Amino acid sequence: MNVTPEHNEKIAKMTFTSVYPHYVTKVEKKGKTIAELHEVIIWLTGYNEEELQKFINEKTTFKDFFEQANLHPNANLITGVICGYRIEEIEYPLTKQVRYLDKLVDELAKGKKMEKILRVG
């Protein structure tokens, strides 16, 4: 499945605030906590809790959210298929970063151990 320029533009303009409640719902439905969700987001982005809260409260686009992030050096170890796209084959950096986040949230919701989600060891 190819990622089109239109798709990339749509992702860039989407706000983190609009997607965040869906992340919360997804993980809570599976018995996980907001604290665990934040741990995963903070691991990927390098933000602290205060910075993350600022992004949750503001209408920050994914473009701005990831431009200011300091991605974890092991983020490239996040592989597999999410939303019909194989992460390793996505060329546009922003779309790949958003799919990294989607994949981590999905793994958390599926009950994967935190050490595996955070690519420890």
C-alpha cells in the first residue's frame, strides 16, 4: 500500500489533540492506564509530562508535534503493519513517526510487556 502525498499532507495537518482521546479510549478499553500511554509517548518523543500535557491541551498539528520531538534512538526498531501500512516501507518521515506512535499504542492495548514496547535490550 503506497502512501500518497495527499495522505502525508492530511497526517501533517491532523492535530495531536484530535487523536489523543482515541489513544486513551483504546488503551483503557484493554485495561491499560493513561500513565502507561504517556510512558510510551514520552519514550518515543523525548517530551516530559509537562510538555506532553501542553500538546494535549493545544491544537498542535502532528507536524509541529514531531518537529519538536527528540525521537528515541531505538524508534527505528518499531516495525510491522499498522493501519494497513508496513512501517519500514514508509518513506515520508512524518507519516512514519505518526505510525510509530500508532504502533506503540496498539502494542500497549494488545497487552505487550512494556520492555518489548519500549524496545529495551
